[in-house]
Amino acid sequence: MKSKNDRILEQNQNVTTLAVFIESYNKSVPEGFPKASVKSLRKFQVSYPALFKNGDDWSIDKHRKKLMDWLISNADIRVS
């Protein structure tokens, strides 16, 4: 049986769709941090094409930290 930490790690490493990523990211982002939107994530993809060599695949493990930093530095792009 997997522990709670194992399940969380597995979930964070799973590749998912943009819609699922937005939901998961926005639920887990600390209070006070900017939320993600489809518009902001699409602009993020354009800014970091090397992170999307496999198409439109998203994962919390691979994208969360860089997205958080990018959203903070691009506050004018955030739109719900």
C-alpha cells in the first residue's frame, strides 16, 4: 500500500492536461501567489518551449516552480 507521500509524489510527477494542471496548481499554490489561467499558461509555454518538447504535457513536478517565478515577474499577463 502506498503512503500519502508516495501518492502525492506520483501525482506531482504525472503528466496531465492543461485543464487538470490549472486546477491542481491553483489549489496548491500558497496564499498570496498568483493563480494560473489558460492565457497565462499559453504565454508561459511560448516563453519556455524547451519545457514542452513533448507537446502540451504538464506536470506539477516539472512546471510548478518555474511557473510561479514567471507569473510573479509577469503580473500584467495574469487573467482569470
